[in-house]
Amino acid sequence: MTQLKSRRGPVTPSRAVLLFAFAFAVMADPVSSVAYAIEAALRALRGDLALLLPTMALVVAIVVLVIVNYHQLVARYPQGGGAAAATGEAFGEGTAFVPIGALIVDFVLTIAISSAAGASAVIAFFPALAPWRVLIAVLLVAGVAGGTWFGHLGRTVFALMTVAFIVLTVVVLVSAFFVPARAAAAASPDPGHSPLIAVALAFPVAMALATGIEAPSSAIAQLGQLDDPGRRRFGRVTLWLTLGVVGTSTLGLTAQAVRLGVGVPHENTTQIAELARAATSTPVFAAFQLTTALLLLSAASSSFQAGPGLFKALARHHHADGTSTGILPAWLGRTNSHHTPYWGVVVFMAAAALVTAAAGGRDQELVLFYAASVFVSLFAGLVAMARFSWRERRFGFLVINFAGAVAVAFTLAVNLTRGDPVVSISAALLIAAALYALWVRSGRPRGIRNVAAEAEEDD
């Protein structure tokens, strides 16, 4: 049996527990997306529950394909970096700004949609709070930003919230088996497309499930206690553990929603809340809603750490010999006593609050924009891996890379036909172009492709 090793030898049991907690903390984003991805797909299907399970099965299948590719990417970059590292190496340092720009937009949207979905989870249990939806969502953005001010102590909380959500999801799924099946609510009388076309057009809005795939490939940069083989093994295990948890919970909740006829909910609740309400008792339902809200805020907090950390890595640093590196203003790299880049937190808080307010605090409005930008990053990473496989004559890997890139490209293309994702993709490309211009003006400093890994490293 293989064993994780640190630079000082085998990992001790106590350190293994910390690594286990770290893995579940990294999973907070994709696991939390289950709370709104299924409903987003159902809305895109115009309430047709008969097509919901095939749609979510297609989503999970594409997630599997992307994870197979990232299994290879983690092996190539055990010190972190993800798509930015791969793109920068394959096509030149300047191209790394494409996935970097996409990640910045993704962090803002993750904070916004997680806070809005957290507000929806609260309102589903306390409907009287519905008139204050926007205020609640914006306050959650500010509250999570305030908690982030105190540094990386939240990793354990993220892990606990992820585990608690998984446990309560299992409770909901098991309890649902003891509830008699119900007839589904009537779907739209005019679906507008054949079932095959309807599924093809609906699945991209649920691809939020794939947004956390990039996280393990960058987060392993924090594992300084492990050597490269240990980081590689940890990253791969985390990827497949994420797939197991997200895939199982998604398909399980989808199947039970179809069985119990839980369709598109009214405006003051969510589909996953109505499923939990139908399947469990009031105390369990309350615990499930509370855990869902806290998990969503954990995902927002994770982006509040990663986004400002990325700005810090890109900020100008002055050295003792009088030279300087970096492309962003130096003030974005300033940190407090907890090593938090506080001005970066303020920037992301302001951006996420504006986006949340513009969407009326509704997660289902934001989900239409959400998964598009991060798929730009995934596509860049997969194309880079395909180039490596071609150059190294590893044709088996090339087939996998090409299949993944085609699936991601198709998802992006379908998203673009809906119109809304053009905004988030355009924002990602504009940010990438602006960063590239600053990089050129700064003399094209080397190391840009490693900033995603540097953003995760602790001081």
C-alpha cells in the first residue's frame, strides 16, 4: 500500500487528519453547487422532470471526463498551478492570463451565487424574510468578507460544513425512500424542443458542478509538508473523492426529486429545500437548511481567500536590491497580521455585492452566468495538456485530452447561445487583456504562469 510522505518522512496520524480536513475543505465549492445546479437544470427544462435525470447524468459524465484530464494535469504540476501553469508552459507566459482572468470572474461569481443561495436557504425556512432577500444576500457577502479578514483558520470549518452537508444529504436520501412516490407536476405544455435537444440545451446551466475541479490542482501548493509524489497523490485522491461525493449526491437527489415529483419551486423556496421538506421531519429539515447555508458561505469564504491571494501574487513587490516584480499596484499585496490581503478582500467584496444586488439576490439568476467563465479556464488547461501529449507522442492521453476539450468547448458554445454567459466570458477576457497589457508594460516578468500556485501558498 502506498503511503503519503512528508519531507520529514511518513505522515503522522495527526497530520493525516489535517490532510483529510484539507481535502474536504477544498471540496466545499463543488459540493455546495449541488444546492442550486439541479434546480437550474430543471428550470432550463421548463419543469420537465422526466428529462431531469438524463440531464444531470450528462453533467456528471462531463465532470468525469474533465477530472480524468485533471488527474493527468496534477501529475504534471505537483507543486500547484492548474490551468494557468499548463497554459503558460504550453503556449507562452502571456497566455496564462486567459485562465487567470477566468478564475478572477469565477471567484466573484462564486461569492455572489453562494451568498444568494445562502439567502435562499434561509428564506426557504423563514418565508417571512423574503422581502429582505437582497439585503440578506449582500449582508452575507459582507459577513463572509469580515470572517476572511482573520486568515486561513476557516479551513477546518469548511471541512466540517462539507462533511455535515454530506451526512444530512444521506439522511434526506434514505428518508425519501420511506415516502410514497408522487405524481410529477405538469411540465410546460410547449417544451419547444425534442427531448434530445432539450437536454443538450439544459445541461450547461448545471455545469456549476465542475467549477471546483480546478481547486485541488492549485490548492496542493499549500501542502509544504508533503514532497512532490505526496502532493501528486493527494491532489488525485481529492479529485476522485470530489467526483464520488458530488456525483453520488447529485444523481441521488435528482432521482428522489423525480420520484417524489418535486418540480420547480415557488419564488420563496428552492427545489432541494422542498425535497428535504417532503422527505424528513421539521427538525431534520431545519438542520439541513442551516447546513446548506453554512456550506454555501464556506464556498464563498474559500473564494474570498483565493481571489485576494491571486491579487497578492500579482501585486508589485519591492526587493532589498532596489528591484521590483509584479504587475498590479503594491497596495493589493498588503496584508494584516493574519496574512490576509485586506484590500483584495475589499475589492472582491465590492464586486460580489454589486453582482448580487444586480441579480436581486437570486441564485437562479446568477447561475445562468456562473459556470461559463471557469470553463474558459478548463478549456485552456485541456488544450495545453493536449499539446503536451502530442509533443510527447502520448496518443492515448491525447485522445482523452481532445475528448475533454471538445466536451468543454461544446458546453461553452451552448452557453453562448443562451446569451447571458457572454457577459461573464467577456469579463474574463477583458480582465485577461488588461493584465496582459500591465505585464507587457512591466517588462514581461517571468513566473506569471506560477501565480495561481503562489496565491495558495501560506506566508
